Amino acid sequence: MAADVEREDETSRSKSALAHALGAAAPPAPEATVSAAPGLSSDRRGYLLRRLLLGADVLALLGASTAVLAYGRFPTAGEGGPALHDVPLAVLGVFAWILLVRAHGLYHVGSRRVEHGVTEELGPILQLVTLASFLAFIALSVAGLASLTAGQCLVFWATALVLEAGLRCGVRSWARHREWYRVRTLIIGERVPTDAMLRKVRRHPEWGLDVIGCVDLSGAPGTRREVGSVTVVGCDADVLGLVRRMGADRVLLAWSARFTEERLELVRELCEAKVHVDLIPTWFELLGLRFEVHEMEGTPLLSVPLVQLSRSDAAFKRALDIGLASLALGVLSPLLALCALAIKLDSPGPILFRQRRIGRSDRCFRVLKFRSMFVDAECRKPEVARLNFHGGGEQTGMFKVRRDPRVTRVGRWLRSTSLDELPQLFNVLRGEMSLVGPRPLIENEDRQVGGHFRRRMTLSPGLTGLWQIHGRSDIAFDEMVGLDYLYVTSWSLWGDMKILLKTFSAVVRARGAY
């Protein structure tokens, strides 16, 4: 309740700041009370987060070193030689550790990317810990300071990996609930991309973005409208002054064909004013996330790779599906049996629900799910069509109903925990689905997908994917199709691993699970 009141106060302050910036008779937003320490006034969140992460990294190193000592003390190379706990050696180790973390870009990335989390850091952390273990083994052996055994190296590597990821995750989780983590954000652009970005930000409070207003560059000056609790004004003049008067820390700027030299100058001025700027390109659907940035005599170039899955990539992806799906079925078999028993005792009807879906290369298959509705749910669909919160009734977009009366008591629990999806592991083993991929569509939804978005059919539909980790049913049909296209054009094996890891947090949050 206190958090809700605080958020309402922040909303009212934001509206007052926006009205004041536009010249209305309203008091300005209160000035920040944070002391003007170097680097703190312009990047309070990054300033504090970097120091917390630094402390977590040092604790991870000390914890890993302690684990090695507990496993077995280093045998020194000669009598009187320094041991692991000697102060100079420990200081040197901590300093080298921090340099490695800094070289991997794991401190300042939080300032540049608001959605950055531990999942994106797992790859660099794995490289960092492996490199640190190897360098420690070489340096100590060559310098004659100590002789590490294979067991000690393995203990250091495993402990450092777990502590580094775990402590950083704990720090970020704690920080997201602090007031200093919030970033005053202004969204600027034409109406369509601005409204789309506002919806995304509101779906993800964990990003820590407090939208204090939106500027619609396509709207007439002086006009205003409300999107939820955020005021959107039409304005095409003195954007920099507006940003300064509102005290925005970050600007999300939607690129458009109307970006003239004046708009480019605005970006430069915002950067010089120490305001974080994120440009939202209109061509991201073509480039995806795999483009390569380089330059030719100072001219920046974006090289777009061929959108094609090689045979080796397809083989690796299939091997990952078979291995992880088999392991999951073996580990989760008691849970599957418990779910089946609960469904049978709760309501009459079959345990499994089979539905016709469109798979890779337009091939149809029967998706398997635990039954979460009464057996007459399909007959009752017209009764609840008006409750479809995506609009369009039964024919257009996705059919999603919050608190659907056709869902059984056990089915509601299965859906909120996503356990109803587990039987799809059998679809994965049969090759009809993949662990990660585009959302499997029913025939009516598939008929609504056209043009270049049909490329989603080049990969097998997934048990999870970008749609599932970014909000599931809360995401509109058009956005879901765009996410699927982005996945297909940006596929990578490491990207699949990150999506699988993010799926666990998405299941815990249960956002969009109806």
C-alpha cells in the first residue's frame, strides 16, 4: 500500500513538472536532494550501483579464495614463501580481479542499458572466472609463490562462478527496490513509436524507469492527451529546454524520417548535458540484434548478416532440445504425476489438452498441455468473447481473458505457475517444437500473419521465447509477431540459453499468465 501511495505521489509530481515545463500554472518538480558528488548528480543510479557491484566482486574473490584454503592450504614453493593469505598477494589479486571485471565491461553497462541484468552477464562472468583461474595458476607457478593443484583450481573456479553471479544478482535485486534506482525518463518521438515504448516501459517496472512525460513530435504544439497516468504533449520546439526544466535523467528518442540536422544536433546537446540518450530506430525489424558496427575511414557502418540458420547451428539447437528436454522430463516426472492427479480429482475430463497448431514450414501438429479448463470451454467461447482484453472478439488477434470463468480451480494454479506447459516437452522430443522459438499459433492466428513476418515459420515453435519472457498475454498480437520475427532474424545459441534462464524469472513473476 505504501509503495502504491509513493508511486501515485511520483505520478502527480511528474504531471506537475510537465505542466510547469509547458508553461502551465503548476509548481515545478522538487529538486533532487542527492549531494553533488562527482558523477552522482548526472548518474545517481550508475554511481551507486557500480560501487555495490565492486563490493560484490571483491566478496566473490575473497569467498573463492577462502574456499580454496578450506579445501587445502597452498603448498609454498620454498620455505618462507608467501601464502594465499599474505596481504600483498591478496591486494594484488583483488586489484587484478577488478581490472578483469572492468575490462569485461561489467560495471558501467548498467548506466548504458536499463534492461541489463545478471542473465546478460553470465557469458562474460564465465569468461572472467575461467581466465582468472588460468592466470592465477600460471602466475603463481611461474613466480614460484605457490603450486596449485587441479582440485584447488576447480574449487576456485566453481566457487567464484557461483558467488560472482549470485552476489551480483542479489545486489541488482536489492537495488531495484531503492528509490535511487529510479530514473526520471522522458519519451520523445512521433505518436506510434512513442506510445509503443511507453507500453513496454509500463510492462517492466524492474527497468526502474519513471516516465515523467512523453513528447509527441507529430502533435500540434499545446495539445495534450493522457495514456494511463502519463501525459503526452504535442511539442516541436525547444526539446532540450523541456528536458532541463523537467530534470530528466534519460531520454528515449524515437528516430523518424523527420530527423533533420536540428534533431541530430539535439542528440549531441543532450549527450553534452550528461543526459542518457537511447535512440529507437525504425529499422530494427530488418537488422534485428545481430548487426555488426564498424567504420570505414570514420564513417560508421552497420553490416547486416544473412538471416539463415546453418546446418551446424540447427544441429546444435536440436541437440540442446533433446538433451535438456530429456533431463527435464526425468527430473520433473514426480511433478508431472502430481499435476495429472490434481486435474483428475478437480474436474471430469481428460488430463491432457490437445490443440491443432501451425509449426515449422506450415506443418500442423497437436500441441500437448495439461487441461486447465472445463471440457465444454470451446462451446462457451462465444459467451466470453466480449471479455477478450486484446479486442477483436474471437477472430482478430489473440483470444485472452483475465479471470476466465471457463478455467478450473486447479487450472488457474497451473496457468499462474506455467505448469500447464510442461507436457510440451514431449512435443520437443518428437521434433514438433523446440525449447526456444516463436510462439506456436493456432490456425486463426496464423492466417493473420503475412509478409516478411512469415519468416517465423523457418524455425520450430518454442516452449518459451521472447513473447513469454517479456509479458506473455499482456503483449498485443502485433507486438508478439514482431518479437518472433526479431528472434528468427537474431538467433544465436547463447541467445537461446539467455531466454531459458530468463524464463525462470518470468515464471516466478507470473506476469501475463492468465
